[in-house]
Amino acid sequence: MQPFGRLDVPVQLPDQEKGWIRKGGKHGWYLSGANAYPLEQRLFESDLRQLVRDYVLPGHTPQRPVLEIADAVVTLGSCFARELRAFLTKAGANAQPFWIPSGLNNTFAILDFFSWCVTGHETGRGYRYERDASGSIAQWKPESERQRYLDAFAKAGAFVFTLGLAEVWQDRQTGGVFWRGVPAEIFDEDRHMFRLTTVDENTSNLRDILGLVRRVNNRAPIVLTLSPVPLLASFRDISCLTADCVSKSVLRVSLDQVMNERRESVYYWPSFEIVKWVGANLPFSAYAAEGKARDVNRELVATIIDMFIEAFYTPASCAAMSRTPSPQA
């Protein structure tokens, strides 16, 4: 067997080619092209936007802005999509002018909705419902609105999808995943189960969603994001905090797998990392907006959205927007 060799053998290499080389009792990355972690705490306390530009956004934004103020942006999913839509509308940009059902927080629900809009058929793996005027539970399937959605998607200037949940409620008999929780009126303990979906399932759903978008619109940028808002509760037999970590990790790995396929005009916007990783070192709490532990700090939300505008909208469009320091919830 050949020995692997010693790690502390002195090596003479040009600075730009050095790897893990002991220097002054410490190790450091000196490989050309390596992206470093911000090691100095002062970086988190001086200029947050510059920190994000230098240490979070590389590899995730277009080389040049791709949107104009007149481009209609369709947003689906949880918090960031909702916040972005509200901010763009208030700023005078062309945000989605039509209603999309709530509860599209998991990839099964988003895929089911898009499949129905584009093809007229559900995936068979989702179950959507609404309460009618009398309060009764009914399946949501307004055929009269489908063409309106299809036309809007075809004309959209961009799509933003925000994923929130990898934990779902599922019908054992049909395999259908509920867009939301199971209504109390129809809950059957023997039929309905709670489970954590897999990386492969969510990756497959994301690929299908992107494929459906491209069937009706082959030019608009697609931005994928992950919600930093923690789970409200988990029915797994572990704590909600640790279950949330697993749920977000499943979705983040799925997103990374899709992004590694290098699809044209598909981007990942790292709002999750800005809150979770950058937020851990900020001089103020990344959460606890108005005393609510799960709500992201409003100042940080404003920064994330403003930087999204900066990264994706042309300078002229940015200047034309009525940008405010604090978007409203």
C-alpha cells in the first residue's frame, strides 16, 4: 500500500496555487477561484449590501439586469414571492395583476397548479380545495379562469417561485398531496398521513415546473427562492426547530441539483442564506419582527428585496421605481 504522505511537508508553490498550507499556525484557502467565507465580523457590521454583493450573490445573478419596469412578474409560493409582489406593486412596477390561490408552498402544489393551467389536467398528485360561500369544502377548479392564467403566463416578463415546505399531508388512497393541511371536516386518521418528502421528489417536481413554464413562455427569466420563515409546527416525532432544518435542507438540495443543470435564464435568489447565514452575524436580530419570533426583520426584508431589484432590473427601471426603505407586510 502506498502512503498518502504527510500534510505538513513544506511546499514551495506560487501564492495563487497554494491550497491548505500551514502558515503561522493556521490553515487558509489560497486556491485560485475559491470563494471565501467572510471571516471578519466587521464585514457584517459595516455595509450589509456590500457584504451580500461580495459573499452571497456570486454565481446567482445575471451578468446584466434582465428586467424592465414594464415586465409583468408572476410570483408564486410563500413569503418572498408575496413580499416581492407587494413591493413591486407599491413601487410602480408591473407585478402580477391577477389572483393566484394561496397555499402554493410546496413543489407538489405548484406543479399541480401549473399543470392544470398549462395542460388543463391535474398531475394526480395534488389536492386543492376552497371553502364556498356556505363554508363547505369544495375542490378548487375554476375552468373559466384557466385561459386567463395561461394568457398571463405566456406574456409574463419573469417568474418567481418561492418554496416553503418539504413536509406535506398526503392521501394514502390516491397519493394526492394537499396544497395545505387537511380540513378538519374530512380528516381521516387511517387515510391521511403526514410525511417529509424527499430530495428526489422535489427535484423532479421542480424540473416538471420549469418544463411547463417553458411550454408557454420560452424567454422569461425564472427565479427560484427558498423561504427563510421557519415551520409553524411539525407532526414528526422530533422538535419543530430540528424538523425545520431538515425540511429546508431537503428543498435547498433539490434547488441546488436543478441549478447545477445550468438551465438558461433560470436563477437562484439566496434570500434564505441572507437571513439564515448572514443574519446570524448581524448586529440586529434577523427575526422577531414586531415581537413575532418567526417573522423576518422588516429592515432585512427591505434590503433583500431592494437588492433583488438592483440585480434583476435595469438601472433605468430601478431609478423609475418609487423604492421605499421598508416594504409593508
